[in-house]
Amino acid sequence: MTAAADAKAILTRLGVSDAVWTGDLPTRSPIDGSSAGSLVQATPDQVEAAVARSVEAFKAWRRVPAPRRGELVRLLGEELRAAKTDLAMLVTLEAGKIVSEGLGEAQEMIDICDFAVGLSRQLYGLTLPSERPGHHMRETWQPLGPVAVVTAFNFPIAVWAWNAALALVCGDPVIWKPSEKTPLTALGVQAVFERAVARFGDAPEGLSQLLIGGREIGEALSADPRAPLVSATGSTRMGKAVARTVAGRLGRSLLELGGNNAMIVTPSADLEMAVRAIAFSAVGTAGQRCTSLRRLIVHESVAEALTARLVKAYATLPVGDPRKDGVLVGPLIDEAAVTGFETALSDAVTQGGQVLVGGTRVEAEGTYVTPAIVRMPAQTAVVEHETFAPILYVLTWSDFDQAVELQNAVPQGLSSCVFTDSVREAEAFLSAWGSDCGIANVNIGPSGAEIGGAFGGEKETGGGRESGSDAWKAYMRRQTQTVNFSADLPLAQGVKFDV
Ligand code: UN1
């Protein structure tokens, strides 16, 4: 069976109707290039109707007590557990992740549901002392309204869950526009969501809607004032377009865009551990995570030893069908990604780079390449750019402050890490003058964050924070409330206004 046929069979098992296959959005598995057909896309009228339905759903959902809203997310978590292997396999078949990473992504959905269930009994505000006698002030978090969620191909389901689980407990309906490269996993998730809704019983219709299609859907949602929040994950170019449109109507956007993540390796680093961390973060998901390691900034005294070990490890990396046991590197998402990989490598060489290992297309059906390590003389233009493919640029340093400066001297600011046994270096890296990224790690790679922390980054990464900690606040509106329980009407700041 082709990968596409496998994916179609899973969708049928999850209860997705065959009617979805009667459209013109082509689908394709990067594993073997196979297609199971083309999908129906949402028309502009359907997008309009979905937003209208979401507005109605909001009117009902915001009245449901938050812990009861949490019950829906608890059921969603149960349904996701039951469907975990099917959804994970869809991720493998459609996005090309190895089985363990597909399962990890499905687990990330389950984890955020658990988090959101607990959150549904918190959503805490503040009480504040009023300067006026017999008055009471408090700060409350209220539901915001329909949330438009635009997701990327590389985490085709977890990022929806980060947004949806929080939005739903916060009292907001969701309208989901998945990447046109991964609509099948979205259809699978939507079917699982509908199961949770059926078990919940009295959820309003259209609490989470799926709109399959191209960028014009994202554009319509970004422009629509009925969606107070647009949460978008993808390229910096896309994010800037969303930000402009949403800002034009003074809406809120939550952006999670490109990363150009680095690891600083110091002389005291445990190189054995560093090699393992580098391999997972630079090569895992075929270098197609926002958090993938792209720059290795290594002290000159250990550069030779470390690169020699890495080259050895890369030389035997199992690249191939991600369904097979032992394979660690699946395909790139499509032909355009292979072209991007090849162009970046030839630019790197033009800019003085030396390819130490990998960097070639694998002759096979599907879009496979061998992960590359490139030694660079300096942080040239190609290194400052995020290429969504497994290319690791190696730069060297002699002074720690210089290494941190180099790390921070790129337009993106998502994730970062240092490998060191020195408390001074570790704490300096985590200090106000250290890493400028949203995520900073010590002795672990830059990728594979847990859901409990806020996820996102600075500068061209977009500034948004999703997932754990208090990221939920982006999905609510803050209200300052003052209640007068006295029989007088004193004014603030001592103002007198007697009529
Ligand atoms: C992404 O690449 O868009 O930290 C998200 C990680 C994953 C999420 C990545 N938990 O690598």
C-alpha cells in the first residue's frame, strides 16, 4: 500500500466521510510521493458562514462555567489517547516524521489537554485595594471571542491543540486553518474532536471548525474583526502579513514564526552528551522544527574534536522511510524544501563554507536528503536566514561574550542553549545580557520543549507565547472591575463633583 492509501484508510477508520475527497486540493505523502486524491476546500461563503457560526457558539460557550468547559477538554484528551496511534501515524504519513516523533506530537496534544483541564479551575485574577471606602476592585479574565488558528505543516496537530485546548477552557470557539500541506491530520483531529463533543452532550455547534484550503482563508480570517485573536504559526513572511492585517483592525495576533536556534559549546562541555543533543535537535524532524538547531557556536579548543565526532555520527545516519524501525531522518515535506536545502548549501559554499558531511539528495521516491554540516568562516547572510532543512552551520569562538553576541546577532529569537560545566557560563547565558531568545537551555538542545512552559520567541519569531505558564491570558480579555458597596459615591483622586 502507498503511504497515501494508508492515510486514507486511517481517516476512514476515524470516521471522516469520503465526501471530503471530491475537491481540488491535491494531497501528497512526502514518504513516497503518493496521493490519495484531492480534498474539498472551503469557499469564501463557507469561511464567512464558519465565522458567523463561531460568533453564535461564543455567545453560548462564554456562559458555560469554565470548569465545565474543562470537561470538554478532558473528554478531548481521552479521545486523543484512544486515537493516539492513528493520529501519530497520520503525522508520519503526511508530514514524514519518524514514528517516535509522530507519537511524541500526539502526546503533546494529550499533555496540553491535561494542562488545560487544570487551568479551567484557575484562570485566576486579582483583588486590589480601592482608595475609596466601601469599594472593592478586582481584575477578572473574561472570554475573548472566536480565535482563528493558522498552523504549519511541521507540527500539524500539536500546535492546534496548544491553541484549542486553552481557547476552549477560556471560553473561546476556534476556527482552524491548517497548512495546505497537511490537511489530512487536521481532518483526523477534527473527527476526534467531534467525538469529544458528542460525549459532552450540550456544546454549541461550531465550537471548533476546520477550514481546509489555501492562504486566502488565513487572509480572510486575519481581516475579520469578529475574530479578536489570530494565532499563527509559520514563516516570518507569513507572520508579517498576518500582523499587518490584524493590526490594521486593531485586533490581537499571537505569532510563532521562524527560529535560527544556536548551541554554544564551551571548553568544559560534556562532548558526548553534546553530540547526542546536537543530533536530535539538528537532524530530528529532518531539521523542520521551528526549534531545530541550525547554528553550532563552538569554542576553538574543542571544535575539531566535536566536529569529528559529529561527522562520524552523521555519516551513518539512517535516512529513509520514517515508518521503518531504526530510521532517524524522514523526508523533507516537498520538492520546494529540497530546492531550499540545495540553494542554501550552494550559497553557503559561495560564502566561504565547507561542507563536512551530507548535503545530497537521496535517490529514492519521496523527498529525502542527507543532513549536512557546514563549517563557516563567519555568520554570513545564509546563516542568518532560516532554511527549513537539516543544515547545521559551525562557527567558532574564543571569548564567551563574543559567542553570546554571535548567537544573538540574527533576526530570529526563538530557542537557544549552552553546553557547559561552568556555573559562570551557564548563568551568564541565562542572564539579562545572555541569550535574547524566548527559550534558553543549559545542557539540553534547543528543541523538544515541554508544554508546561510558555513557548515562543522574540524579534522576527514574533513575540507570541503559546502553550503553558500564563499563555492562556492571550485568549482572554482583562477587565478591571470596581464595585461600590457603600451608601456614598466618593470619586477617585479626591475629585469633588456635587450636583
Ligand atoms: C514548532 O516547531 O513549531 O519544542 C513547534 C519543540 C516542540 C514544538 C515545536 N515541542 O520542538
